[in-house]
Amino acid sequence: MDKDLALFAVDQASKLGADYADARLEDHYNELIIVANGKVQRGVINRKSGIGIRTLVDGAWGFQSTTDLTKKGIRQAVEIAYKVAKASSKHVQTPVKLAPANSYKTSYKTKVKTDLENLAFEDKLKQIVSWEKTLHTSKKIVRGLTEYTGIKIDKVFASSEGANINFSNSLVWISLKADSTQGDLTQSYEKTIGHSGGYEIFHRNNMEEIASEVGRKAESLLSAKAAKMERDAKIILDNDYIALLVHEIIGHPSEADRVLGREAAWAGTTWWAGKIGEKIGSDYLTAYDDPTIPGTLGYYLYDDEGVKARRKVLVEKGVLIGHMHSRETAAIFGVEPNAGMRAITFEYIPLIRMSNTFFKEGDWKKEEMIEETKHGYLVSCMKHPSIDDKRYNWTISAQEAYEIKNGELTTHLRDVALTSTAPKFFKSVDAVSEKVEILPLPGCGKGDPMQALYVGNGGPFIRGTATILGVK
Amino acid sequence: MASLLTNLKEAGKNLLEIAEKKNLDEAEAYLVSNKVLTVRLVNNSVFEAKGVHDIGVGLRVIKNNMLGFSSTADLSKKSLEKLVDAASSTGKARKLPFKYSFTKPEKIPKVVGVYDRKLAKLPAEKAVDLAYEMVEASLAHSNKISDNAGVLNVVCYETLLLNTHGVSAENSGTFFEVSLSATAKNGQNVSEGSNATAGRSLKELKPKEVGKKAAEMAVSGLKSQKLKEDAYTVILDHEPTSEIIGYLSMLVSPMIARLYFPLLLDKVGKKIASQQLTLIDDPLMPSGVGSEPVDDEGTPSKKQVILDKGTLKAFVYDSFYGAIEKKKTTGNAVRASFAVGVSSFPGKNYNGEPIPVPRNPYFKPGKWKREEILEETKKGLLVRHFHYTRLTNPTRGDFTSVLRMGLYAVKNGEIVGALKKSRMLDNLLKILENVDAVSDKLVVAGSWGQYAHTPIIRTKAHVASIE
């Protein structure tokens, strides 16, 4: 990949008269392996290189991508990006302005110990088949599923303001799922392991033990009791459940484009638009989005607008502090840009996305949280979300729960789903544990065409109240 | 275009030659040129106009009954050599426990109305203007409309499938999808409305109609009441019915059923829905949103009944899942991207192995006129929009959707008023079993990339209000 092509593209756009232009020149390598019940369903290697050029002309955005990396191909793409921006500018009510940002010239890499391409695909496939086999801890496991993804991206970002940033990233994750059956009852249990880095994550973790634990959990749910409806129950949510909760009711509504109504036709808007500075939760509630944490799926040091990444404070001690921004939304809100823009490949225009969104730790030991709960539930591991368009009313199911009686875990529960509204839950938080865990969430969807992006989410254990829904 | 197709043919021929030299038993090249132009509207403005032109090839190879796959966007000879090696390497540990071979040549039927030169040649500037017409029409409908957001996607694709059995199937098509979401305000009252449709030719693209319909729905919801939680008779308009078709289509894919949604796995031959419901997949339908002469393995398209008067007749197959279950392909191979970080634009993808899914599914129209269904509903709801629909328990069929907008109370055959945001919580199989009326006309409806030709249906479902 000739890295100067990114500079060539932005020069061409400037020559045409673009007020601003940036280019992302990228080289992608992807692996995918899916194994179900001992059979390989997918074994894939994809390679793709190309460039995406974004132009700002008379206050309107244009974008074009191409896989034709000849100068002629790039010039043609730039011309289209310029032309569509110019055409759009006729129909823009408020011309786009960009908040100022420093232009960096730098290069950085994700730390990788075992490069994906240095291992034979065949060997990886054999391992993944073996982990799927391990999910079948007994005949009660009727379906096992392992889905592995490995991604390597070499990216050059260049802008007409002089930025030139090289980033070599590598990401790996695997989901392990087991379905168990007894009579008419079917249960399932799932776990995802992943990081930014190389294949070494599977050497660091005892994958056979993890797979076997997933199988055993799926089996154990067959003898668990079905959860019953209970309004305003005291609940302690573990890191895994919290990861999905923070994703849905802190992360998405913190995207400034949603706050501005720009996602209204798709995923929706945000209930807390215009509430910055207002108290929306208890003093125990603090949440961040932070891409600078090495090893997480949301890791990066510069976003797809070349803005230097930093920790964004979203909520502090229950007060709504700020949102995730692009340079454009930062200008609208009158704040400094905070590096929230990402696209999954050069083929897509960047959007405001989560990186690693998580709740801050507290000072409780999780054992204490349980011990000091007279009647309640320990709710574990995310399952399915269903959230309204304003991210206000939420329902999220869990893989399992335990009833707490007089500070002790008692009955094992299955088919657990919680529901509440975001402010009601936030205000109910009364205890937060001392250890944060950030988990991989590889398939966050947003945009049109849809961009499925990898992010990190998590937090400590959190205690609050919500309604437990029974099985219908 | 002619030179592009020549380039694709050349690359495909080279690939098969390289595969033969490397002593592979079989090879199949799927070459794609996919152009997408997207115009996004937000806050009553054109927010961004963006284009993609993706050209590449997906290669499957078989050696000693081991199946491999790889793809690339680089069609140079050097890259194609690498591609064959990569596909071979992915196959090395993938010995199939059943006999598998790529498709053989068959006569390819013709389908009319799936490629429109005018849509293919639509200048980007004109597409921007057309998209903006939705906003203008919405604002012109009522001074209560305060905001509009939407999208126009225009797709033009060309594909070529070549394999070592001599299959050579060319396929080209055009497609658009258009949607608008309008917001109406009157004092403290705020309401949303939406409309979306899709088609294959420029003459079907009527942005003003979409804008007006979205605005009508938004304004109609300004005076709304809170719904009382209950089990209701529910009329599902075209858009929510198209989502039901979408879910049913996923459930009859042997791949999706085996991997993710096993609800119908053991139900072939069984009654799973009301007698009123017949689901047909017809990729030969003239101008069908999913119509094409061949599937993405080069198998000729054919019409088939999936659900016949409530009885599940069969799943749909590509050659791979057909071979697993010792059945012939039904011509339902679709190349959709199947990995995060890989493009998933509307149109054609070359970077994934085929998935078996219905290609142009629809519920067979019933005997009811749309108005009659409403007139003969004593007490119930009219649901015109689904949002964030999920099958929350894919084994049991628990189904939920947020009724974000377009929800109305029906009494004695008339719409008596709009209702506030609510949630449908029921079981998909029960919803299908309870269908007692199907309208007599098909309309293209859907949202966010998924469209179907659909009637409206009446069923029963549990609905609760949400704050």
C-alpha cells in the first residue's frame, strides 16, 4: 500500500476547491471461523484495500470510496466526493462548521504478541473445532456454537489541514455458546472473549476450561427455576450484564448526533437532550467513554477525524456532563472535539461511535453488596436488549440470576429479564463495587448503510432497582 | 460497464486457470461490481451524500472434499494467485462429512423489471435533489412538521459466477430504497411518522409520496392517548407485516435455524400458522424487490411455497446446506456479508460464502380489502410501524417490538384516535396462529435495508404502554 496515496487524495480535493478534505487509506485482513455441532460452517479469509475520501464543500459533506488504488481511480473518487458535496450544499440549512483540532503526524500500533497471519489457518480452525466440542459437556447440550473473528487493519489518515496518522490495529474475539434441552425446556449460555491484540489471548486464557464452563452453565440452567414477576426488585448486576446496560442506556444516548436528532430516522434520539448539567442519577453513578485503554476492543489513540483521543466524562456523580463528539457536533455544542468518530472500513463515512463505555468503580466489595441485601437478586450475564428510540424505557434479559435472601445467594433462576426507565434506574443505584471489567462487544450497529463495529463495555457490579419480568 | 464486465470475466477466467494449475478439484469464482449512492437527510437538510464502488471476487475451492473460501478486492494476477492459496488454506481442515460439489450448468430464466438503465445512470446530483424532495413534501404537508430525517440508497450491481463445471451466470440489477421519518409539533405535543419503500426502477421512485405519507402519520399522532395494557386484536399495516415476513424468512433458513434461531427446526410438515397465511418465495416476480434470474451460486431462480395455508412445507436451501441435509438446492443462495468489519452494503457482496434465505418472500394476498379489515374490527389497534423488533427467545419465539409511532385505537370499524408509544410483547408463533384476515394487495414496505412485497394482516397480540 503506497501510503502517499492518502495525501494525494486530499491534495486533489483541495485543488478542486474543497474547503476541507480527509482520506482514509486502509488495508484489511479478516478471518472468520464458525463451528456448530462439530461442523465447520464458515472458514473465511478476506482481504481488502481501498480509500475513502470525505470532502466539505460550501458547508456540505460528500464522500466516495474506491478499491481502485491507481491515481486515476483515486482522482475519479475525489471528483465524485466533491461533486456530491457541492450538490448537497444547495439543501443545507445550517452549513457544517468544524471545531478546531490539532493536526498530528504520528504512527502507532496495537501491541501484538502473536500475529494472526503467523499462525496457519488450519491450526486455528482445528482449535476452534476442539473448543466447540468441549461445549458439549453432556448429552443435554444439543447445540454448540463457536464464532471466531480476527481482524488486522493498517490505516493511514490524512487531512487537508496537514494531519498524517498511521495506525496498525489487530483485533480478535470468539463467542462460545451452548444450548441445552430437557423435555420441553431449552436454555442457553454464552460467553465472548476478545481484545485488541493478537492470537495470544487464546494462549493466555484456558479456552478448554472456559468452553467447558459454558457447557456446564447451560446444563445447570435446566434445573434452575423460572423467574417470577416482581416490581421494583433490588438487583445486583454483574460486570457482564452491566456491559450491555451501559452500552444501551449510557453509550448510545451519549452520541451527540443522536442528541441532535440526526439518527431519528434509524435507531432514534435521546431522552436527555438538553439536560447537560442536570442530575439524572444517584451520586454513585459515574460513566466514561475511553478509547485509550490498551487491550480493549474500543482501543485507538486518534479517531477517524485525526482528533487525539482522551477519556470523555459522560456522567459524574449522577450529573450529565457531556457527550461523544465529532468535530462538527463539538462546534455546535461549543466544546472541544473528543475523538468520537469511527468507521468500520474505508468504505464508510465515519460516525460518532462508542469506544469503551463503562461505569466507574465504587468502594464496595461485591461480596459486601450481596451480604447487605436482605431480599434481592444477583443478575448475571447479558442476553437480549429491547430499548425504545429515546433510550429511556429499557428491557434487557439476563442469562441467569440468583435470589438473595438475608445476604446469601439461594435459588438459581432462568428466563430473567429486567425492565425500567433509564432515570428511574440511575436514581436507584445505591452501591457500586470496586473493580471495573471491560468486556468485548463486537457487533454494535449504527448508520445507514449499517456499520457493525467492535466496542468495549463494562463496569463494576452495580446495585439498584428494576422490575423483573416473568416468562409469558 | 462493458469494459468492467470484460475485466471481471478476465479475472474469473484467470482464477479458474490458477486453481486448475494448483490441482484443485473444483473452483467457483463470484465476481462483483457493486455501486451504492447514499443520500442521508437530517434536520431538514441533506446531511451527507456518499458513494461506494466495490469491485472484487469471492473464491470457493474444493480439494479432496475439503471446502475453502477467500475473497479480495485486488484483481491483479499476483493477488489472484494469493487468493487461491488463501482459499486452499481455509479448506485444509474443513473436510466435509458429506459429498459436496458446486452447481452444474442449467438453463437460466429471464426476469423482467430488475435492471433500469435510468436508475443505473442517475447522476449523483439528481439523486441528492430527489432525496430532498421528501423533506420538501413533508414540510409542505403541514406547518406542524418541525423535523425530517431519512435516506435514499441507489444501488447498481453486476455479478458474474463462473465455476469449473462450466457455469457462467451473469446478473445485473438496480435497486433503490427510500425512507423518511417526520416529526410534528403542536405546543407540547410531539409526534413522529414514517414511510419507506423500495423498488427496481426510477419510475417507481416517488419521494414526494414518501414525504407526504410520513408527514401525515406524524400529524395524526399529535393528540394521543395512553394505551391500556391488554391482549388486542391488532391490524398490522404493510411495514410491520414486512418485518414479520423478514423474521419468518430467517427462521426457514437451515443455516440461521441451526446456528441462531431454532424455532422452526423440527416443524417442517407441521401447522405453525393460521390457515390464512401462505408464504411464497418468488424471485421470478417481475420487478420484485428481491427478484433475479439466478441465485448467488448460479442456480436458476424458481417460485416455491414455504408456508401453505399455515403448514410449513419446507426450508430453503443453497447447495451447501442442501448437501448437509441430502436435498437439492432450491436456488436460495444469497451472499450476504457475515463478519463484523466487512462491508454490508445493499446490493451484492463477494466477501462471504452463500447463506440460504428466501430471496423475494411475500404472504399470498387474501380476500379482504384493506378498508374491510378495518371496518370489520370492532375493537382493536392499527399498528403502522415496528421499531427495534427482536425475537428475544429464539427457541420459544418470544417476540417484542416498540410501537414507536403510527399506533391507533380502532372502535366499531373506525380509527378513533392515536395512541402513545407502546410495546408489543407476545410470541411470534401465536401471532402467526391468530391471523384471521389478509388483505388482497401487495405493497413494497420495510425499513433499514429490509423490504418485502406485503399485504396487511389482522391478528392478536399483547400490547403494553411504556413511559
